[in-house]
Amino acid sequence: MSHIPSKAEILEWIEQNPTLTAKRDIAKAFGIKGAARIDLKRVLKELEAEGQLEKRKKTYQDPDRLPPVSVLLVTGPDRDGDLFAKPLEWLGEGVEPQVLVIPRASDPALGEGDRILARLTLIKGEDHHYEARLIRRIGTNPKRMLGVFRKTAEGGRIVPIDKGADREWQVAGDATHGARDGELVEAEQAGPKGRMGLPRARIVERLGDPSAPKAVSLIAIHQHGIPDAFPDDVIAEADAAKPLGLEGREDLRDLPFVTIDPSDARDHDDACFAHADEDPKNEGGHILWVAIADVAAYVTPGSALDREARKRGNSTYFPDRVVPMLPDRLSGDLCSLHEGVPRACIAVRMQLDSHGQKLSHGFHRGLMRSQASLNYEEVQAAVDGAPNDRTGPLLETVIKPLYAAYGALVTARGQRQPLDLDLPERRIELDKEGRVTSVNFKDRLDAHRLIEEFMVLANVAAAQTLIAKKTPLLFRVHEEPSPEKLDALRETAAASGYTLAKGQVLKTAHLNKLLNDAAGSDEAELINISTLRSMTQAYYSPNNLGHFGLALGQYGHFTSPIRRYADLIVHRALIAAHGWGKDGLSLYDIETLEETGAHISDTERRSMVAERDTTDRYLAAFLSERVGNEFTGRVSGVARFGAFVKLDETGADGLIPMRSLGREYFHFDREAGTLMGSDTGLTIGIGQRVTVRLAEAAPVTGGIALELLSVEGDKIPQGRQSPAGRSPKRRGVKAKRKADKVKRKVKRTRR
């Protein structure tokens, strides 16, 4: 899956597409829709505040028009006291129009954050594009910010914690909510600018010490608007739930299911069991069972639990906590497949041949009992010859048959050729107080791959069954990369000495060949990251467009209904398709499938960004005590304002600002992915090995600044100071000529 674009990726797009720089253009280019636009807007504002982007007015001869009656958001008065607003839903191609609100004497007072329904008149020859007359006010949505409260004699100020926000807010003495100096607070704007030209605010929530380790994920939760408190009616429904018995279910308690999860797993929503197929017609074949918690039996359509689960869309995981989709009574108890406890489930029995091809499958609504709750490390150790007291008794009868079935699936995977990226996953270790003790890369064991392959196969079986039964569902869709992104990947590969096939229908096998060619080389990480960036964003949809990355034609998420609403929808679809009860898909579920798919795709992206921001802050906190130390890394991105470096030790991403590279002018070549010094000829490019010094690590914002010491083992030369009167523009021209000369030389060499 791809991600909300980084600052470097956004700047690269703008540099490459100078006529498509509106927020809508950028959102469209990266497949960003719905609520995810909020995160994009935040990143753009950070870039603007950092001086990396400049927002300019543009004039178009034929601008797109707003409807004559539109919903507007009041943005506040300007210096002259004129009240302006902007459309809440602007879908045009050009710059977002400005609307001047013309109040009548009888109109209520309007302020920043008010939402209004207004009648518009197109205006020409003015700074604004429309004039608006109020029809009615439809509500308020004041701006909110997260920051550190600083007490003053008149009340206080709020210093923002966002990297790109530098404007403080002023708080009156009667609006501090009792906040203490230095506390982390959430505030909302309470009116136009007050004294000192600062916007006025009122504190709505006190969040404690911002430097406390446990505040890191709390900041992300509030910053991204992730619901973290369950309403009373939701808790009441969860608390009233009871364990389910055999009524209407098959008895699967004698099957030796086991769960295999991380050692710190907060829930257990899947279990598996395998044995050799006794059918003589399927010699060397396997029977594989995958059982999933029957969440649909507890979270029924239209209930308070259902409404809240849909609102959240998914659980969000941080190093120190989880914000669950369902209350703990369900996610940690009744819907968790604990060892030795009967639990309701929906299970799929799959028949595999000796080569891992699925011959048949069938779904069952049953009652199971897990024989053991195991973790990946102990299962792998048992197979490798070091069983413990828990895995020893299960080795021959349970664990080895699971690995035998997995071995067959590896053969089938090799034929299918799903995308095989090698991107190590970071693991942040915390102590009891929430401080980072270490940052390591997770080991990828066969035990991990075994569960992944089993879950993929179960997801395929669910989609195939529902397609065959003509039952609506939400597919997990992953479309193939765009031609533009593929061209960028080809350029990166070519610059590293590799080739990506062109002129044929792209398959994951082509990408895997590129990845395999680069495996073990210095460019391996660069090729893997570039391949990942070329991928489109996966999403949920009632329309089956296939899953490119997994090389599958039908794919629907079925295996994690505790933490993903999409899986709950698939469970309800299976219940309806098999006639298992009244808790299947409702008419409302069916009618709103597309809307639900778009919504939970947005909540998934929201969680991804929040988790990434939290990781950045933890890494910055971990490195903050090592400012001045030297680190090795690799250049992972280049932009007009500097170079990004991924550090070897922690995988943290830091920025080498342009200002730290010396006094010379650096020319940014987007196509070549380089920065070239005008005086020294120093060239910095993606993939280069570098040594850097940690200049700054800010835990509150997650920002990491680096100083470049050497490139590919060579110390960087110091650019000479520009003579008096020498124009920086002329130096830029000189650098560009050098870059063009190098480019021509490279092109001749490639021929």
C-alpha cells in the first residue's frame, strides 16, 4: 500500500507539473479522497510555513463556477473588516474562489468558523470572485489547535506543536480552563484577532505534560481527530453482551486450533489448524482450517456498537496503546479467541493440493476452543528444534502440519508472483513510563509468513464465495501503478544500473525481477522504496477491480473483524449468503456500501498518518540525547530545500537543510534526482551513502535535522564565499549548465 505523500514527494510533483499545483490536482495525483484531504492540507500548510512553497493567486480566463446557492465556511474578516468565506466543497480545476459576505442589517453576527447557506453573485474586476447574501446559518465548526500553554499576566498564549505552524493564539484570563504553564492543551478559536494581532482562543481540554513520554500518541490522537472515548450507550451494549453457545452453530471445539500472534498482541481474532488430506485422489494434499472471531453476532446492523465501529472504521495502533474499533469487553474478551475458552467463530475449511493450489473450500458458523495462544518466536523456535513447554506437546500434531501446508502455499505463491518487497519494519521498545529504550527492526520469520499466507487464502475464499452467491461485499482493491509513476521508477532503476521492462502489460513478476536483481546490492533499499512509492493507494469498494500487489483477481478482507469494519461487512455478507441468521447484511448496509467503502478507506489513511507521526516523535525523542553524534545512512529523497536521509541504525528520516550545505548555490535537478553545488560541483543524489551529524531532534514535532559530513566516503568540500556583487541567479545558471552537461554525458553513455 502506498501512503499520504511525504513533503519531498509533493514538492517533486509540483516541480514536475507546474501547471497542476492546486490542492485538488495534488490530491488527484496521489489518489487522496474524502477526509484524507485534511492531512494533505496540513502537509501543504507546513510546507508553506517552512517557506518551501509559496501560495500565489492565479488568474484564469474561464474559471469554474460555484452553484448559485452554496454552503460556505466563514474564514473571518480581513484588515479592513470585510467578512470573507470559502466554499466547503470546491471541485473546480482552478484556484479556490474567494467569497465576500455582504451582511444585511437584520443578519446575525457571523464569525470565523461559521457555516452558512448563501446565495452567490459572480463578480468581475475585483479581488474576490463572488459576493454572498446570507440565507441561514447552519452551524459552527471553529478551528482547533493542539499546543503548549504559556501563562501570561492577561491569560496566556498557546504555542502550536505542528512542525509547520508558527502562529500563536491568545487566551483570555477567563478562557484558560485552569491550564497550567507548560501544559499540553487543545483549544478552539474564539474570535478574530485580539491584541498583538493574535487570534483569540479558549482552551477546551487539558492534556498534561507535553514532554511526558505517554503524551506522544495522545498528541497524534487529538491532532488527527481519532475518536478515543466510547459513548455511554456503546459501552452499555458491550457490557450487556454474553458468551454465545452452540445454538445455530457447528461444534468445532474438538479441532486443535491455535492462535499465533505477536508476543504483545492485544487481541486474537484468527486461529488455524491443518492436517494431511486423507482423500486418496489428493495425494500429498492438505486440509487447512482458518477460524475468525464471529464479531457480527455481537455487533449487529443499526446498533450503537455498529454505528461507533463504522465511525471509527478501524483500530489504530501506537507503540504504547491501541485505540480500538470495539470496546474492550468485545475486542479483548468475548470476540478474542483466548486459549481454552469456547468462542463463536466463522471458519473456512480449504482443501489444497500438494502444490498449494486451492481445490475447494466451505464456510461454517461454529463454536471453537483454542488449544494454545502462541507467539511467532516460540513457534519458529519449535520448528527450528528448540520447543518449549507450550510448543513441545503441539509440535508433531499441530505445528508441523501447519508448516507442511505453508510449504505447499509457498510453491503456489511462487507461481502467482505477488509483489515481494523487502522493507524491514521498525519496532519501538518502551519502558513502563513510556520512554523509548531501543529501536530495532523486526525479524521476518517463516511463522509470520505462514499466518500471512493463510489469511490471504481465507480472504480469497470469502470473496469467491460471495461472488458465486451474488452477495454484495466490500472488496480490497489495489489498482496497478499509473504510467507516470512507472516512468519515474524506470528512471530510478536505470540510474542505478537496472532495467524495468517497458512496452508490455505490467505484472508483479516484472517488478519482482527488478527487486531480485537489486537484492544484496547497495541500491536494494532504494529500489524497494521506489517500487513502494510507485504503488497506488489500496482502498475498499463494492466494485471488484482486483488486487495488483497480491496478483489476485478477487480479494476481500475477512480475517480481522475485531479491528476492521470492512471485515465485519464481509462477515455479514457470508451470514446472509448462507442464511445463518438475522444478523447478516441489512438493507442499509447494502445501500451504503460505496459510501462505507470510501469512509473506511479515509479512516484507514487517517490511522496510518497518525501512526507515522507518532513514530517520528518517538524516534526524535530517542535521538534527542544524541545530538552531535555521527550516523551513517542513505539519501532517500532530494528536494529544492535539501536532502532527506534514512539513518541505518534506527530507520529514522532526517533532513539536511540546504542552508547547512555551505554558502554555494545548489541546483535542484528533479529528473536526475540530484543537488549540484555551483562552486564545488558536489553532487548529492538518491541512494548515496552518507555520514551525517545529528544537529537537532525535536520530540514534540518529530523533526530531525542533520548536517552532511561525507558522501560515499569523501568529505564534502566547502563552497567558497560568493564575491561581492555576484548574483545568486548567475550562480544558479552556472550550476544548471554543469548539470545539463553531466546529463548529456550520462545520456550518451546509456546509448
